[in-house]
Amino acid sequence: MNPNLGFTADEAATFISSPPRSSEPTPEVTSAPETPTVTTQEPARSIASTIRATTSQPTLERKQSRFSHMQEDEKVDFLFSQLQADAGQIDRQSAVINLTRNDMIKQQLEINTLNSTVGSQQAEITRQQAEIEQLKAENASLKTVDEERERQLQQMRAADNTRGIDMNRLKERSTHVQRLVETLKEKHDDMREWYNSHSTTITDGVKKITNGFEFVRKCVNILWGDRCKQQEVLKKRDHDSEDPGNHDPSTTSEQPPATTSTQIVVFKPLQIESAQGTSGGTVEEVQQLESSSYIESSMAGCTSYYWRNSGRRRDCC
């Protein structure tokens, strides 16, 4: 910037590019060889620079009018100072560009690193997505298996309920059968007691009949002995009174006399107990028992059975 005029780089470029307004010939200006410049994208103007550019337009016109009234030497000095200022600004901008380029390289490296990181993360995300899909498939299969198990569990619960109902019915039947068993057991006990009591009565009666039979047998033996003795007496008497010329023993009557009848001895069981002590009774006691019509009617069967099974005693006479 020229301290005398106070132009900026933009103002100087505008001033140089504008045609001169005076009629004086334009002096030739020898400038240094142009240096290669790097074309860079100018940064966007800020609001402050825009305001400064709009407010500096009247000042630029005044400066142009002042430059037009300068002498040739002053114009050369002015332009030379402007070139120096522009060269310094170019150097500063080149340094800024280099810094910006280095920053861009660093940023590009960081971007590449981020891209590689993003690529690895994307691959990891893809792998995780595949694992998620696989887990979803496994979850679906497990869900199907769980549903099947739940269905089987429901069937098992229904079967358990059915078995429980059957068990309750069986328990009720078992309870009913148990009650019937207890009832039958009570009836069996009653019947056993009844039969035991009747068996005792029958046993007592059999004992009484056995004792009576023994008594009758003894009485019959006594009567049979008396009869045999009477038969011997009759045979002896017939033998003495028969014809001496008749020696045929077949003509001798071996039958008992017509007046002799078979003595049927019967007795009543209640009377036997009173006569059990007379095991060695006499004929008079037996004849006393014969006088009872009740004894004759009740014990005729026992006596006939005895006579049927006493053949060897009948042969003794």
C-alpha cells in the first residue's frame, strides 16, 4: 500500500485497468518480468469486505483523480510501490496456499484413513448384518420349535387333566368298592358269628346224640345178652322135650318163641343225659325206659340202624 495515496491491492488493480482521464500521453512503464502465479480459488468475500468495497468507491474516484494529476516520476514511484506491495501479498498468499495445500494433504490423508475406517466399519456392519440375519433365522426356527413344544405341552396338560379325571373316577370307584368290602366284611363277620354259634349248638347236639347212642348201645348189649340167654334156655328146653326118634337137627326150631318179641330200646336225648351215669344199667332200668311211648316213637330209626349193622352179634346166639 502506498502511504501517500493509501490504495489497496484491489484498488490499485482497478486503477491500473481503468483508462486515464487526462489528455496527457500515457507514460510507458517498465515492469519486472511476470512471475508465474498459482491459480487458486479465491475465498468468498465476507460481508465486511463487501461493505468496505461499496463504501470505498467514492474514495477510489478521488484517488484516480489525484493519480491523474501526478507527475511522471510520482506515478513511477507509485506503481513500483504497488508492485512491491503486490509481490509481498503474493508471497503471503503463496505461503497461505502452501499451508492450505499441506492442510489439504493432511485432510486427504485423514479422509483416506476415515474412508478405510469407514470401509472396515462397513464390512463389519455387513458382517454383523449377516450375523443378525442368521440370528433372525435361528430365532425363527427356535420360535417354531418353541411353538411346537408349547403345543406338545398343551397336549400333555390335556392328557394329564384327562388322567386326573380318570384317577378321580377310579378313586371314587375304589372308595365305593372299599365301602362295599367293609359292608361285606361286616356281613361275613355276622354270618361267621351266626354259623359259629349254630356250629356250637350242632356240636353240642352231636355230642348229646353220641352220648345217647353209647348209652343205647350199652342197653342193647345188655338186652341182647339177656335175649341170648333166653334163647339158650329155650333151645335147651326144646331139646329136652323133642321126640327121641327124631335126630334131624334141621327140624329143631331155632327161632325164638312166638311170645318173644324183639325189644326196641329208644330214648329221648334229654333223658340220656340224666341216664349217662348208668353205663352199667340193669334190665329193669331199660324196661323202665321202654314204658315211655315218646322214646319209642323218636328213636326207632337209631335202633333199626343198630340192628342192621349188628349181624355178628345176632350170630352169637
